[in-house]
Amino acid sequence: MVTITKDYIQLGIVVLMFLVFIYWDIKKYRVIKWEKVPRNNQKYIKKREKKINFWVRFWLTLFTSVVVVLATPNMMDFPAFITGDYIVCEGRVISYDYPDKNDLGWKEVELQNEETGEVITVDLYDCPKLYQEETLTVKYLKYTKHGVLVKRGENE
């Protein structure tokens, strides 16, 4: 359910940015104005102003859409981060992955919740060495899945 909501929000943002682009295109919004260009380039810009403005609007819209889509999970987690409303989960370590040989202090960990059997992938920060089948309690943000280790279980 969470993924579906996030996907619809991202889709809505992309559609909104596309509509902004169409609006800019219909209104012929001039990002680059030949009158404000240095004199030695005015003739060149005046001749190609429509094409230049189209591509500038297109790339601005595309860039903004990509940035917003990539930032959506962080924006959705921001209220939970401020209020401290984290999801707490206890489960067994199924697998874990270090990003590279120079341990950067975070690990991607797959936990299997013992009550529900659900498998959750969480990025744990400032995490010590983990072991397979170890029981952990973690708290994490709902959309980005960034979290911290709260407690290690009895299978250390």
C-alpha cells in the first residue's frame, strides 16, 4: 500500500510538471530574451529564440520533475522525522550488505518479522557488525527505509 501511494504521488508530480511545461509552451513563455543578450549575440539568438526557449523550458521541466520524484520519499518522511514517529520492527536478519570495503557506517539489512513473516529491507546507519539469524529491533522511516539499530537480540 505504501509503495502504491508513493508511486501515485510521484506520477501526479510528473503529470503536474508536464502540464506546467505545456502551459509554458502554449503561453510561449520566454526564458531567454534576445533583447537582454549581449549585442554581439543578439542576431544569432533572435533568429533561434523560439527553439532555444522551447528546449530551455523542456530541460527545466524535466530536471525539476526528476528532482521532485527523487525527493518524494524524503518529503513524505519529513513529518515523521520531525515528530519522531518512526516504525519499530523486530525480526531476524536474513541478509545484509555492506556498500563497499570501506564500511561507510551503514548497511542494507533484510529483516524477517517473526510475528507477520514480512520481509523488510532497511538501511541501518552507524551499525556494528551483524550476524545471520541474529534478532534485531530497528526503528526506521516509512518511505525511505532509513533507520537505526535500537536493540540486538539474544542470538548475538
